[in-house]
Amino acid sequence: MAVVSKKVLNSDPIGAQLVDFTIVTATSQAGVLFGAVTPGYRFKVTGVKVFAVTVTATISVDVQIAGTSVLSSAVTPVAGTETAGTLSSTVANLLGTASNQLQVKLTTNGSGAATNLSVMVYIRPYPMNMDGSN
């Protein structure tokens, strides 16, 4: 079937890419950079989820673009449960340029860690429909 429309809805997953950060945690970390990637194109973060098999510490995960958080607050992993982060309501915080780094920062307390912690960030090219309203 041929595609006959060039318009893409904001909610469409077309063009979405999963950036998966697998992290080995450490104790007593405060906003430490654990992973970074430069997508190489203008992008928009459309979702953030975290998962850990076990959690034996108070851990919070923050995802940033060039030092600005894409989340309204850090995500706290729950053992054995995929936990979605709440994205910032400020659209500018969700947008990155071709040279911006997508970064994952972690804060842990001094007593434990997480096993098999995965931070999943969903991005897509921006803008999608050429008008910048995405």
C-alpha cells in the first residue's frame, strides 16, 4: 500500500528510535554521568522508561539533553517493574540539535545498587511534518 499523506501525527511512532542504556550501578553517586550518545540529527525525546531486576538502594535516574533534564522529576526504578518517567511540559527541554548529547545521570544512596538497570529513551527526528509544531 502506498503512503499518500506526508503528514505525521505527533503521537505516531513513525521514525522513533530506542536508545537503551544498560547501567552497572555503584553506591554513593550524586548526579553522575553513566551514559551518553549523540544521535547526529535534530531530535525530540518522546518517552523515558527504566527497568531493574532488583533494587537494593534509593536510586533516581535523570535523562538530560546538553545538561537540561527532559523529565519533570527523576525516575525511581521499582524492582521487576518497567517504570515510565514523566516528560517535562516545556517542549524546548525535549529537543536536541544534531550535536547535542543525550545523557543519563544517576544518583544512588550509600547502601546498595540495582541489578541489570536499563534506561530506555525514545527519540525521533524533529520536526516530523516540516512545520515545527511537533
